Amino acid sequence: MSRFFIGILSLLVFFLACTKAKVGYDPTPYSLKIPSHFPQMNIPADNPMTEEGVLLGRMLFYEKQLSLDNTISCGSCHAPDAAFADVNQFSQGVNGAIGVRNSMALVNLGWQTSYFWDGRANTLEEQILEPVPNPVEMHLQWKDAVARLKANGLYRNQFYKAFGVVDFDSSHVAKALAQFLRTMISGESKYDVMYKFANNIPLTSSESAIKNSVTSEEWAGFDLFKSLNGADCFHCHNGTLMQVQKFSNNGLDAVFSDLGRGAITNNPNDNGKFKVPTLRNIALSAPYMHDGRFATLDDVIEHYSTGIQHSTTIDPLMEFASQGGVQLDSEQRNQLKAFLLTLTDHNFVTNPDFKPLNP
Amino acid sequence: MKHFSILALLACIALFSCKKKKDDLVDTPTPAVQQSKLSMKPVFGSANLMLDSVYTMSNGFQIKFTELKAYFSGIQSGGSVMKDVALFNFRETGNLIFQSNQVVANPSSIQFGIGVPSSINHNDPSTFPNTNPLNIAIANDMHWDWNPGYIFFKVEAKVDTIIDGITSCDHNLVYHVGTDSYFTNKTISNLTWAALSSTVNEAWLKIDLKNFFENSAAPIDVKTEFTTHSMMPQQSAITEKARQNFSASISEL
């Protein structure tokens, strides 16, 4: 009988010894800092924001172990100094592999309704699953990536803290990264003050001071930007996000070497269309367009001014296409450029919360 | 052994006491909510209309539509408001205008505005609840921040005005109608509701985009009247035509 009780006691001791004493699962809800003039963000019900999840996502964003040869992280092609885009026309993956499209700037992703230039991902979590196994990007199978993370005690603990799981997988990696990316909100540029003023939204005293610092050239550029007979930019780039959620052929080519959205939908009416990108922090995110063909903002303005190529799927809102573009003169180009520079959100690109934990 | 039996018994009691008793769950049937669903079918004359498909106008021009969206507001019947605001977005959400819990007489007369009333047209579009069609995340390109307010309806198309047997719809048509003065009230009489299911009644409207261009009271010449954003004075005539014709083209299916 006593042997039986000793056996029971041993079992109890064994189980108690296995209990995780140091790492618990008690996630803290994360409060997103959404600017007052922005809409609320829809957070997926199966991936609520937590402090632990956001921290884990930040760790993973700069984790080079997620690439085959441990040389590349998400942050390699989405660098803070480049407004979380890539200064190169095409990003370089492991083993020198080169992609075919320019890295998109990561900003205000929580409000997007599609991801990638061709919109092939419908959710942020879905998008995140692609770059790791992509041969021209990180080129690492997810099972291997997860195995590497599981071999690291720091990650094992953080995944448990964030999701209460020991046997985590790629879906947990995607969720954590998505949580971090949703925190990357840009809404404190000079343009935001101009937007609020133009939309009769009350300004704080500090915002009023910023409004008073807006130059006449910047206001003139803003007027041009939203003028039907000016630069005519506002159809695709407006609102707090400085973009609309659509795919558009903006007259880059008469013949398409990249079908863009059309390759996803197999609808010829979508050929040559790409996701309309935000113009936020545009001064920092060169080069431009889906293929990074334009190195400078001047090149972009030149395209819309005189370089429009006609094709069957050109956006009907490119209303000056038949004339080759909106025909801005030198002064107008300078004004438009001055306005585009107001879209730089210095607080966003220097936010320490978006930088590597251990730079 | 006696101690073991007692322990086992206690363990069993503890386990079973934690089990949710089925008897505790009161099975209270919730009454089925009766709903009304209003849809709209775009047509081109007698043909069903699909975006990106080519149709022939009475003058022989060929046309394909690329976008059709509209705000309907203050939708009511018999003094009962069925929906404050609804966004019809043919490409993204198909035929549905709205579905609500209001049930109205059958047949019934419904009244609605085409557009957004001035009382809310100029509000900050970020302040509407996430599920409200006026929230900027849903409104998307149906809101003008440069002239704060909503686009009441938009019709976009590409037309081929050269009748040579070769289809080449490359002439863009853009009709974006908004601003307070172009808000339009509309009444549909004798709208018939049919049972879609035991809880949902459905009624259908149609919008004839052939009539949008060829309405005898105000025909639109696509060669010269190909664009409006409701803003510039020189566009007021075409904007008014588009407003009239859009409203006149909506009827019971």
C-alpha cells in the first residue's frame, strides 16, 4: 500500500516539475494608437492585438533566421530609413536572387483590403506567409523556419506568451507579424494637418501651428493635386490613407510585360492594373511604380505630365491620357513636388517601436 | 486499499461536478427575425448588364461599363425607415442594396434619396461606425476629400464611337455625380416582395443604363458629354442630365 502512495507521490512530483513556472499565458491587450481623423481598424477576430504578440512580431520582422542563409529579414527589403520600402528597384533575395517587382512600403496596412501589387493576398496574415518560402526572397520552407525558431528558447517563450502554444507553426508567425505590422500607423505628417483643415476637422494648437507653417507653394501643390484641370491625382490618392483601394492601369505601358492584376484574375480587363499604393512618405520610398522604373519624384511627375501610354485597360480616370498627360509646367511641377514632400511623417519613420529590438 | 477507494471516489465526484449539466441549459427558441432584402439588377435595354461586357447603343456605338456604384439614403416605406444609408457597389457586392429587419406591406411604395443628404454629407468620413457605408473604409473612392462630401453615384464606361465592325472601346466615359444640389428623391410604387425564404422577403429594382444615355428627355452625347465630376460650371449641364437620367432609369424590375 505504501508503495502505491509513493508511486502516486512520485507521479505528482513529476507532473509538477513539468509545469511551466516562469512563462505564463496571460496576454495583455494592445491599444492601437489610431489618429483621430482615421477610421477604426478592423482587427481579425482570430488574431486580437496583444502586447506580447506585437513584441513577437517585431522580433520576427528583423529575424534573419527566417531566410535560408540567415542573411535576410523582412526588414532587409522594408527598411525603416526607406519608409519601410527598399531603395533598390528590385529587392535581392538569398543567393543573389532578384525579384521582379519593387518592394511596397509597409504603412497603414491594417486598412488595406488587398496585399501585393497584384492583390493576390486578401489578408495581412495571408500575405506574410509568402516571402519566407519564395525562392527569390527568403527561400526557406516554413517547416524549417519554424524549426529554427523552436530551437530558440527566447522564441519558444515568446510564442507561448503571445499565443499560449508550445507547438507553434507558420500561422502563429504570420499572426505575430501581422500584429506588429498593424501598429505601423502613419498619420502625423504635415499633410495630415492640411487634410484636417480642408475637411473642417478641428485642429489642436500644435496642429494650428503646423498649418500656419504650410508654405504657399505647398498649398498650391495641394490645390493642383486635387484639381481636375491640374495634376488630377486625387481620384486614386486621397483621404487619410492617401490611396483608394483599387487596381489601376496608370498608363505606364502600351504593351504589358507584367499583367499585374490580370495574372491573378485571368480577366483581360485587369491586364496592366496594379494596386494603387499610398503616397505617404513618398519622398522616402523611391524608386516608384510596381517595377521601380522611376528613380525620383521628378520622374513620376514627368510620367503623369507627358508620358502616359494609352492601352485598352487604362483607368478611365486618367482623363488627360489622350494628350499624353496633365501637361504641368515647371512651376506647377515644383508646387506639386513641394506638396508631395508634406506627406513625410518623420515621427513614423523614426518611431523606435518600429526599429529592431537589438540594432 | 480503503484509502485508495475513497480517493478515487472523491476524484470522480470532483470530475463529474465540473461537467456542464445539460439539464441546466434552457432551450429557449429565439423567434425568427423577419427581414427585407432589396436588390437591383442593372440592365442594358432588354439585356442583363454585366461589367466589362460590350453592348450596342441605339446609334450603333459599342459600350462596356467598368463601374457602377450609388448611395441610397433614407430608404423608407409607410413611414418606416428600412435603412438610413446603403451603398450599391455592383462590382464588389453584386446586386444587393441592403437587407434589414424591417418588414413592409406587400406590395408597397418605397421612397429613398439617391445620394447622401446634406445633413451628413460633409461629416468627417472617419467618424461613422465601421459597418456604416459612409465610413471612409467602406466608402473608399466614393468620397471626395477635396470637396468634402460623397459621390452620390458613379457610372464609368468605355465606348467605341467608330462604327466599323471592329470593337475598340477606348473612349472613356466618367460620370461622378455628387454635391448637395444634385441629391435626388425617388419613389417606387407598387413594389412587390417575394418570399426568398421563411424569414426573408426580397424585392428587385432595375437600373437601365441604356436609358441612362438615351433617355428621350435628356439624351447624353457620349462624344461630347463624356465626363463630369459635378464641380466645374461648364459641367453643370451634363451633371444635371446624368442626375435626371440615373433617377429615371431606376424602376421596379
